[in-house]
Amino acid sequence: MEKKLPARRWIYDRGLRALLWLCGGLVCALLVFIIGYIFARGLPRITWELLSTQSSVLRGTVGILPHIASTVYIILVSMVIVLPVGAAIYLTEYATNRRLAGLIEFAAETLTGIPSIIYGLVGMMVFLQLMGLKAGILAGGLTLVVMILPTIIRTTQESLKTVPQSYREGALGLGAGKWHMIRTVVLPNAVDGIVTGCILAVGRIVGESAALLFTAGFGTVLYSFAQSLNNSSATLTVALYLYANERGETEIAFAIAAILMILTLIINLAAGLVGRRLKK
């Protein structure tokens, strides 16, 4: 028979359950309200003209095509630079000085907690003033590389640690070299977590604005990829700030917000789907 709880313990248990359900319901309700409100205000304003043209006073058009292109460009620049960096592989597979490895890991964890506006200020001083680069996709991409590198390192490192040590020992026992073992045994078994971390890093790039205000600029002109590297180019998040705060065009701002919300949902769903598919 099921043992009955004392009345005081039963009330305490039921109260905590009710509190947990209330907190969960509030979080879900807040999420639904934010997404619903943004979609209700923004989706009706999204048109093909908005997505396929650029803003022009002479033509009387309002378009965000340059901002979409700039967002794609900065994702490409950031990920192409950050992916070949093998810091996580070195820390997990090669580092013998644990004190140095621990210091690097501590630095990476510290960097993940720094506000993005500080990255923007440092990027402006280093890449624009010290190195002489112009505000554009290259300077903004380099700033984002510094910002997302600690996240990539930590997620990759955790994925590499999930590979059983027996796999490494078996490959080395069969005569494989260190790098051959990493390339053919360790990385394929950790690829699901690595890819998931990279997709989430892309989501952070898409949603970043503070660091790009100082480095990528506010440009609203459509450039080719090569031209955008050294020309002021506003991404979607920066364009959202411009239309909402500088120009007072809230309807366009909500349309951009809806697009960013859709991209965020797609990126998060893709991260989970790709992670499960690669794990199989």
C-alpha cells in the first residue's frame, strides 16, 4: 500500500509542484507572447519588395537586401576564420602541461562572459585604429571571431571528451599515428557536438549587434562580397537598431525582427536536428 504523507509534508509537496508549474507556464506564456507579438506586427510588413530591394530616397523604396547580404557575408567570414582554429583539439589531445591548459580553459570561460559591447570597443581600437582597417565586414567578422572562439572551443572540447578513451587506445594499438587517430576516430565520433556548437555560434552571429556597431558600420548600400570587406555594411540586427531608433520606422523594424526570429528558430531547430542525425 502507498504510504500517506503527513499533512504538512503533503501541503509542502503540492505547493512546490504548483510553484514549478506556475513558473513553467509563465516562461511559456512569455515566449508565446513575444513571438506572437513580433509576428503579428512584423509578418504583414514582409513583402518581396522589402526582401529584394535596397532603400532609396529617389526611388521611394525601402528594402533590406543589403542587410541580408551583409549578414550572410559576416557569417561566412567569421566561420571560415574560426573553424580551422584547432585550440580545442590541442587542449584535449596534445596538451601535456595541464596548468597551461587549465589557464587557457579559464581564459576561454572568462571571455564567454564578457559583454559584446566591450568586444566592439576592443575591435574598433585593434582592427580599425591600430591595424588601419576600414569599418566593414572584415573588421566586424574578425571581432566576431574573437567573440565566438571561446564558445567554439568549449563546445568542441566537450564533444571530444565524450569519445571513449578506449577508441584512442585501440587506434594507437593498431599502429595509427596521433593525428591519424584524431582525424579518423576521434573527430568522426564527436562531429555531432561540434556541428551543433557551430550552428549555435552562427545563431549568435546573426543576433549580434553591439559589437558590429563599432566595427561593421551602418551602411545600407548593397556591395559585392569583396567590396563589403572594407565598406560600411549593416547587418540585420544593426538595421533593426537603425530603423527603430534613428529613423523611427517601427513597422520596418518589426518586419526585420520577425525575420530574425524566424532565422533564430530555424537555426535552433537545425542544431537539434543535425545533432541527432549525425549522432546516429
